[in-house]
Amino acid sequence: MKIKQRLYQFKAEGRAILAANFYNFETLSGILQAAHELNEPVMLQLSESSIRYLGLHVATSLARAGLEQYEVEGWLHLDHGSSPEMAEACLKAGFDSVMIDGSEKPFGENIRITRKVVQMAALYGANVEAELGFIPKLGQESDNDGFTSPQQAFDFISATGIDALAVAIGTAHGFYKEEPKLDLERLSSIAAITSIPLVLHGGSGIPDKMLREAIKRGITKVNLATDSKNAFMKELKNVLYNTDEIDLRKTFPRATDAVKNLIINKMQLVSMTQLEF
Ligand code: 13P
């Protein structure tokens, strides 16, 4: 099934799909083992820096081969694409879905580049996510004035024809210094006047109940990156600290397991329907 249809299905069921970033074979494997075990679909996300690290061809092939090997229903998604050119390169490489992030550009310019990607993606039958409002990236301070306006969200969706919208409601990428405060009323207002799936960026470190409430109020895709990196590196450091083993095939699996366990928990949490929670 195409990711577009799957997102609408999840939206109708009042649950969310987990969109997990991967960085190497080990993190990919942890994510796919979790999805396989739960028999849940997953979106595999690559940021531009991960694409630079792995190489576009290797990254794409790794994800495709992984989905097949672990028998998981999944889609490959470009996370925070910074230009139509980057989105096009990923579409050509076979991505199912791309994000064009013009959120830090003026409203008109965000519309212009997003429309361009929507037109391009239509040729590939691919899904397009865009962002409106300010969701702090790593190293950026949060700013409540940057929250998504419901009316602007409506106008932006009508003007661009996107498939999914990332909203700024108080989440941020990376570690939170203190418990995040989500503007859930705003989320409800955005959900009330829009009909496409809404995306929550900055999924790491959000308390379970808060995440469920966001899903209840209209979030259909939850992005998770920092928690996976952290789980992987913490466990890897722990293993390396306690052994002189140089066979990486014996040391990495414990870190992979840490990612797997984290993803199992998050996936169970976001993919439950409201009745199951
Ligand atoms: P975190 O790194 O905070 O989990 O955010 C992930 C994300 O939103 C990727 O776009």
C-alpha cells in the first residue's frame, strides 16, 4: 500500500505511524527487528546528513533490502529536505516520500518551493510532507511565537497541495532541557480546519501520556531520532567500557538491541488506537 493511503488509514483509526531515523545498518536493523516483531509498518527516515554519511545509493539500497529481509511494510522518507533539488535526487533514487522544509523561509517562499516539490513528487506518485511554523532544530532555542497558526495551516495546505503537514506546537528536535509543554488546544484547532495527516517532529523525550494526547487530537505521524541515537551510543559505550573485544560483530548487536527495545516501546505506544490505550 502507498504511504499516503496508509497515513489516512491510521488517521481514521486514531493512531499514528512511527517514523524512525536510521544512521547505519545497526540502527536500521534495530528498527526493522522491532517492526517485524510487532508486525507494524514503519517509515524509515534519512536526514540529509545521514544521506551524506551513507551515500544516497547505499542508504536507499540498505533500507529497501532491510525491509525485504525483515519482512516489514515500510517506506523510505527524506527528513527535512532543504531544497527541491535534494527532494528530486531522493525521488529519483526511489524514495516513497519526501519532506521539503521551507519553515524558516518567508511564508510565500515556503509555499513556492513546497509547490514545486508537490508537482515533482506527483510524477513519482510520492508523498510530500512540509513544515509550517518554527520547530527548533538541534542547537536552536524554542520560540512560542513560532507556533503554527491554524488559519495559515489551512491556507498553506490549500496553496501547496501537500499530503502531510509538520506542525509547531511546542516540540523541538534533540534533548529537552525541561519537560516540553505542548499547545494541545492549538493542535485541536489545526486538526479541526485541516483534513490531511499532521506530523509531530521532535518525538524523543515526550512523556507517553502527552504523546497519546497529541495523537488523540490529530497527530498521525510521530518522528523519532535522538532517542535512537542515544540508546545506541549509550549501550555501545557501556559494552566497550567493559570489554577488550575487537570483533565488532559481537559488540554492535547489544547496541542494536537497545534500539530495538526502544522502538518496540514507542511503536506500541503510538500505534495503539484510543480504545486500546
Ligand atoms: P528527535 O530527534 O527529537 O526525536 O526529532 C526527530 C525528528 O523530528 C526528525 O525530523
